[in-house]
Amino acid sequence: MHPETRHLVLTWAILMGLTTALGFAGDVLHASRLGVAFLAVIGVVTLVKARLVLARYLRLETAPGFLSGFTGALSVTVALIVLSFAVIHQPLVAKPFTGAPVERSAPKH
Amino acid sequence: MMWLLIAAELLVFGAALLGYAGSRALDPVGFAAAQDGLDRLAGTINTAVLLTSGLFAALATEARRRGERGRTRLLLTIAALIGSIFLVVKAHEYAVEIAAGNGLDTSTFHTLYFLITGFHAVHVIFGIVILGIVMIFDDLEHVETGTAFWHMVDLVWVVVFPTLYLLR
């Protein structure tokens, strides 16, 4: 395999691993609320993925100034978004109370 | 020129996502309830789909640099086909949302969700068209420009997905 091809495939494998990690951190299969630590993990993983796309796919690793500029702008944006979710944290919405509990009759033998 | 476009697109999507975060801060309960209706697994699958398509686009650029024109066209075709899977999954998500009675004017969350993801989906369509064009006009410069646009579409989704689907 050509070295550059191997480099790109390795990057893709890392991106897939990080996407899976994001799925776990974001608890994609449940309608749960996330703790602040998980919000931070999602923010960091998102930025690492974005930097990998910029550096490897878009080849900005050959232009460090541009890479830093784009990464910096994305970092500020993601940090502000995550911070807003962490500050105004929404607990799991409880189901509305719909009436008095129904009394069960004793089981028949 | 392409880098100016990429920077402008990132600014537009960045502003939209900051606007989303601001709107959510005004109605966290409504946003949480509406967001729970999204298919987060489909969003995760679509992230993997776009990043895989991006790999083939990047491999196509490398092949073109080595002068392998036939391989470049093949890799660009694969990138475009995988990219179209993203649109199929997205269409399925929209169909489920609409069947559940959720549209553009259902809530602020749904307005922003449909606008941001719809605008991104339009970019995916343009990206696939551009990949098709650079398959024909396959100078190295054209291939680099076309795949750079495609990677920008990748990059935007990398930030859009966790913001709209995961953060809560």
C-alpha cells in the first residue's frame, strides 16, 4: 500500500473510532439527559475529528498557519455551544401526572 | 478561491449553530422534548457514511497526483455513491419526522433542525454534482478543488451532528 494511502486509511479508522466514541458519549440509543462531563467529552471529540479532517483530508497539515486559524475558529464556536448547554442544563423531562394510581384487586386463587 | 468559499461556509454554519444554541437557551424544555424525537443512531450512521466518502475523495486526489486517472475516476465515483447514501438516510429521517407531524413550523427546534440540515443536504447534492464534474474535467487542480468542497461538507457535518443530535 502506498504510504499516503496508508496515512489516509489510518486517519479514516481513527475518525470511525471517534464517531463510535461520540455515539457512546452521546448515548444515541436512549432519550437520556447528559451530564456536564459528557458534554465536555462530546465537545473535545468533535474538535479532534474536525482537526483530523482539516489536517489530513484537506491537507492543511502542510499549511500550519491555516490549520491553526481554522481550528481556532472552530474551537471558539464549539466551546460556546457546549458552554451554553452546560450552563443551561436540562434535566430529563418527567412524564406528566395523569391521575390517581389505580388500585389492583387481589389475585384470585 | 475555494478556501474563501470554505471559510465563508464555515462562518455561515457557525452562525446558524450559535443561533441554535441561543434559541435553545430560551426554551431548554421544548428543545429537549423535540430533540428526543430525532433518530440519533441514523445521525451517527450518516456521520460514518460522510467520513467514509471523504476517505475515497482524498484517495482520489492522491491517485490523481500520481497520474492514475482511471483510478481517480473510480475513487470519485465511489465517493459520490457513498455520499448519496447520506441523502437516502436523511430523506428517511425527514419522512419519519413529517409522518410524526413535525414540520418547519412545528416548533423553533424543528424550524432550525430542518433549515440547518436541509441547507447542509443541499451542499451534499452540490458536492455530488461537483464530484461528477471533476470526474470529467480531471485536471489535478480541478480534482483538488472539487474534493476540497466535499471535505468542507464533511467538516460542517462533523460539527452539525453533535450540536443538533447529541448535546442535551
